[in-house]
Amino acid sequence: MNPVSPRNDLARALLLILITSLLIAGSLWVLRPFLVALVWATTVVVATWPILLSVQRRLWGRRSLAVLVMMLIMLVLLVLPIVAGISIVAEHADAIAGWAKALPAYTLPAPPAWVAQLPLIGNAVGSEWQRLSDAGSGGVLARLQPYAMLIANQGLAAAGSAGMLVVHLLLTLAVSAILYARGEAAACGLRRFARRLAGSRGENALLLAGMAIRAVALGIVVTALTQSALGGLGVWIAGVPFAGLLTVLMLLLCIAQIGPTLPLLGAVAWLYWQNEPVWATSLLVWTGIVGTLDNVLRPILIRRGADLPLLLILVGVIGGLLAFGIVGLFVGPVILAVSYTLLKAWIDEGLVPPVVTPDSVPTPADSHSPHSQE
């Protein structure tokens, strides 16, 4: 009786697959609390790796000094918006409390004449405004009361997750520092794994994933920063209150691919309400410029980051945002870019033209041979 060869032992193969799957699942379960920070850190390091190398060249080739500078920059960029938001809320805490106390006795005035002249929405907004005004004292509060519990629950949830956000930020900084310091070794390990898994195709897919991350960082994030900065500048020059808070809101909306138009239009409406038609009209024109800037700037930046179809990147950004949250801005385009590249390589392999040998190519002598005259 011949023993079963290990290569033909089905039970052994199934056990190997089961044990390997359990090890992978267990490893992911252990790493689960750190996955978000790891994804964010990898995204930041891949997108800013050329900046690190440029800083290192200017610091006498010292990687440690370059990592320290990058950590300081990240700390400023991550901490300053949070501190600015908290300071803005704290600075206007008395005004917010006063508005909340005065809301039950607030009476909405009649709508101005220009509201009814607004295109498309003028009649609907004017009629709703007039109905709230006719309700008298407490009419606005009665209309907002059904949403009060929802707003309160959302506020409590945001306050409860603030501590976890700080933990994730600290973990992101720590992992980013490690990846900055040992980036070449990590990239070499990933490239070896990709080559072992799928040969040169896997390595090319890995390189394309990095290019997709860089393209999103250039096209989406830089465009969002530019639009929100220009929009905030216009709001601040026009004298609209809470300009800093509106700028942060515009940044979040731009990253979510909604754009800065809604907060800017709110500022325009407030200026018209305050009888400032010149500033309101100027800000309205500025809103049109800033709101359409992404149509020009984003394709240029994405093309500089990766030679990928623009539609694929945009669908990946929006779909990833809806599927995975804010981290999906980078995960979505990477998944679609790698899938697109592998599918394209597979299709191209099936369309390889036949190899032409010298024997199969007719020569002038063959055309005059006796057999060719038959």
C-alpha cells in the first residue's frame, strides 16, 4: 500500500488553509483597534514621502531631523484646527447661551421683498418664512423642537467620541514616525510580498496604489484646502461673524465632495439680511468663483499624481467616503485603481498579437516561384 503524497493529501491541504485563515483572522482581530490609525498613517506617509526626502536633503541627509520636522508639521496641522474650533466655541459661549435663552420668545419678522424674487426657491422660502412669522412668539422653537432630541444625541455622541479621536490622532502620529524612519524597509517588504503573491503584476499594482493615494492627496485634499481658504478669506473680508467656524465647515464639505457653496450662500443671505447689498453681491460673485474652482484645479492635480482615469478617482473618492467614512477618501480610489490595473493587464494578456516567425513571412522570391503561378 503506497503512502499518500503530501501534495495529494486533501485533508492536510484543508487543515493548512483553515489554520492559515484562523491566523490571519486572529491577527486582524488583535490589530483591529490600531487599523484606523495604521491606514491613516500609511496614507499620510505615502502622500508626503517626497516632502520628507526634500526636507532630509536640506538637513544634511539626517533622517532623524527630517522625521522630527515632519512630526512637528503634522502636530500643528492636526492640533491647530481642533484648538481653533474649541477656542471659537468658548469665545462665543455667552452669545450662544443668550441665543438659546431668547429662542422661546423670539418672533421671526416678515420676509423681505427680495426673498420672493429668488429664482426657483423664492415662493417656497417666502411662504414658509411667512408661516413662521405668523406663528408669533415661539413659532421657530416649535418648528425646531422635533429635531432637538436628534441634535442633542448627535452632540453627546460627538462629545463621547472626542477622547477616542485624540487617541487615534496620537496613534497616527506614532505610526507615522515609525514609517517615516523605516519607510524604505517597509516598502521593500511590501514589494517582496506583492511579487511573491502575483509576480511583476502584483508589484505594479502596489506601486499604482501608492500613486493613487498621492493623486487623491494632491487632487482632493489640496483642492479642499484651497477652496476653504479662499472661501474663508472672502467671508472674513466681508465681515461675516464666525468666519473661522465657517471655514472649518467649508473644509469638511469640500473633503466630502459637496463643496463650499452652502456656507458661502448662507453668508451671502446674512449680508443681504443686514442690508449690505454691496458686500453681499461681491461675496456672491466670489462664491461662484470659489465654488467652481475644483472643476479646474482638481483634474490638473490628479493628473500630476497618477496617470489614471479621472472618473475612476472621483467615483472611488465618493464611493469610498460613503462606504468607509472619511478614511474611504483614500481607500476607495486605491481599491478601484488596483482592480482597474489588474483587469486591464488581464485583458491585454488575452489580446497579445500572434508571434510572426521569419518562415511565415512571404519573400519576393516566393511570389515569383513556379508554385505561385499555379
